[in-house]
Amino acid sequence: MTESIDWESRIAAVQWQELRHAYGEATDVPELLRACMTDPEAPWELAGSIVHQGSLYTSTPAALPIPAAMIVADACTGRVEALGVIDFFGSSVYAGRALTDEHSGVAGPEFDAQSRGAFRECLTTVAALGRSTDAEVAEAVVAACTWLDTPLPAVTELLTDVAGSGVPASVRADALLGLSRQGQLAPDLARKVRQSGETIERFAVAWGEIVEGRETPESIAELASTWDVVSDFQKRVRIEDPAGALAELRVPWPLLDTMIAAGPKTAKDAAAALSTRLQIQPGDADEIVARAHTLARHPDPEVRTSAVSLLAETGHWDEAKAVTAALLDNAHGPLTPDVLALLLTSIRNDAAPEHWQTALLEHLDTAPAPVMTPVPLESMATPLPSAMRWAGVPCTPELLRRVRAQLAAALIDPGPHNQRVIGWASLVAEWGADATDAAPEILAALPLAPNPCATALAEIGAASDRAFLSPPR
């Protein structure tokens, strides 16, 4: 079958010099396409130029139908890899990258239609291989087909057959989601899955109905009850960002309400979705605040921490502080990073020491020293001493004793590039004259953390009228 197709003529039929990819003119695409016939990794090298980080270019819809034909003709040595590239292309088309992505240079309705047409051509070409005896190839075809969001007879027939077959449940779930996206999931099949399907299949049916705006009370309850498989679905059924996907639903409130009531994990994911929703739909603030109040009454401390963040993001500071105080009054022993973030945020927002000092002291006393707990602040994890500086934690005698102990422990175990010593010494430098009693530890740390230690010793020396550092010669 390979010999009956003149691949050189097919490749040469495209005016590649008129097309572009991520790195400029697409004149190297013919060579990348030829490499697909001999090198199993070549399809992904091709993708690096024409589907670069998910962006689509004028060369993309022109090029990808060619490796699709090579796959069927058995002229492509990396069939699964080439199918993976088609899958990646489909995910970008489904996400609307051809319509809105500025990196393509041609995004808009016309290019979107062209890209969708090329994706449909690819699927029409490879759909028959979804019944291949090579399970890896068949599964790769089904995976690519899940991105199609309009009916295509060959794909609908394939996915319907797969959904009712004896293949692994995760593959059947892919097929079910694909049928939902096309609006082609037969009611009888959906009912059968709800009654006797495996968890991941039931999740797929419920998710598909909700994403397509056809949710029912039954599908909402089903999705909340099967949410524990979402991590499996992130790869198999393409929920790369569960919180973002929930936040983008047309009417997310019934589902989020059910998730908040279902248990700690689903409640935390619902809270993350509410935070994302606030960013993309700030006009929904009242709906979000109403659910933040419900989260604030949740028995799980981490869920209540999420509620504080939501209340703070929406400007309800007094309510956020009240929830914070209740949480910290009951916090004991080593604190989780989320609770530490809450504690330090409350300090930064002028919470009274009686609401946070005991909890912070206990954390420093009970966590293994030197304590460098990564605290999630402002979209990044910050080591505890740096987070304390960010929060403006004031120096008290009790805290200074603990910080001296942490610095002494860091001298024994300084960590990579002396970061533990530098972290705790920098906090002492921030406290300056209030930290005079820490002079012995700072002197010992000077060789490992010269900059913060010199600053701290200068402040301490000025306050105590002692010269800890000799003047330069």
C-alpha cells in the first residue's frame, strides 16, 4: 500500500514557502514530513514547529493530513506518535486556539474553520484504525476523536462501538466523553452506563452532559459522587485544569453547591473553582461570596482556609479575619502550608497577636528544625522565614528565642547554597535592633550569610552601642 502513494508529489503540492510555523517560513516542513517515514520521533519534531505549545499556524492544517494518510498507509514508522500529534492538534482546535491565539498570526473565524476542517479530515482518514488489533494504535485513535465537538459519522460510529465494547474502562470513558461533545451520546447508552458502568465511565457521562450545558440533577449528583477519579481523567479525558473547567461552566452554581456539600476534597476543588471564576467573571462576586460563607462553616480547616481567601479576594476583610481567628485559635502543633499561609496573611492584614502568636510558636517548636516549610503566597511557595518577612511578623521575646534556635539549627544543616542560614539570618536583619539577643548566632552565621548578617550586626551594634564588625582597613 505504501508504494501506491507518491508522497513526494503530495508533499510538493503545498506551497510551503507561503506558509508559516512557530519559527518563521515553513520551508523545512517537507523534510520534517519525510522524516516521519523513517524516524519514530519525527512526528513530535514536526509538532514542535507547527503545533508549538498548542499554538496553530498556517502550515498546521496544511501539514497534518499528510501524516494522517501515512499512518493508514503504514508509511509512518511512529504511528502512535503521529496519532499523538493529531490528538494534540485536536485539543488546540477544541480549545479555540485557532480562533483566538495571537501567536498564530492569523487567528480568527476563517482560520478556525480551516483548522477544524483539517482536523475532521485527519479523523476521517484514521477512524478505521480505532478498530485495529494493535491496542495502542486503536486507543490513540479514540483519544484523538474525543476532541471532535461536531458530528462526523465515521467517528460517531467508532466511539459508539468502543463505548459498548470490552476495552479498558478508561478507553470507554474517552469514547463516552467524545460522544457527549458531539451531542451524539444515545440516551439508552447513557442510562446503561449510569446503572452499571464503572466509576470513570459514569464520571465521563456526567461530565459530558454538564460541559455541554445539558446538566440534570442526576448528572450533577453523579459528578460530585465520582469526583475522586478526576485525577485519572486529567490525562484520559482531558481535564487538564479541573478548577478552571468548573469555573468556565455556563451555570456552575448547582454543581459547586453539591461539591461543597459532598466532602473535603470536592469542597476544596469547588473553592479553587470559585477563585478562578472570580478572576474570569468578577460580576459573579455575590454568588461567590455566598458560597464562601458556606465554605467558612465547613468542618475541614483547609476548606475554611479557602473560604478566607475568597472573602479576602472579594474585599470582605472583617469576615475573613473572623474566620481566620476561629481557625488559628484551634490550630496546634505543626501547621499545614495552607494554614501557615492563612496565619501569615492575617498578620500582614494586622490581625491581633492573640489570634496567631500561639499557633506560630507551636509550629516552630514542633516542626523539625530548621523549619523551612514552603508557604503558598501570591501564587508561589515561599520558605517560612521569607514568608514571615513578607507578612511583617513583629519581633517578640518569645519569637526571637525560637528564631535563634532555628538559626542555630541552620548552622548545623545549612542546606543547598546555605539557603536555610540566609533565610533565618535575613529575618533577624529585618528585625534589626529588636533582635539584639541574636548577636551570637548572627556572628556565627556571618561566613555563610555575609550580607544579611552584616546588616543585622550593624543594626544590633548601633542599638547596643557595640561594634560587632571591625571597620574596613
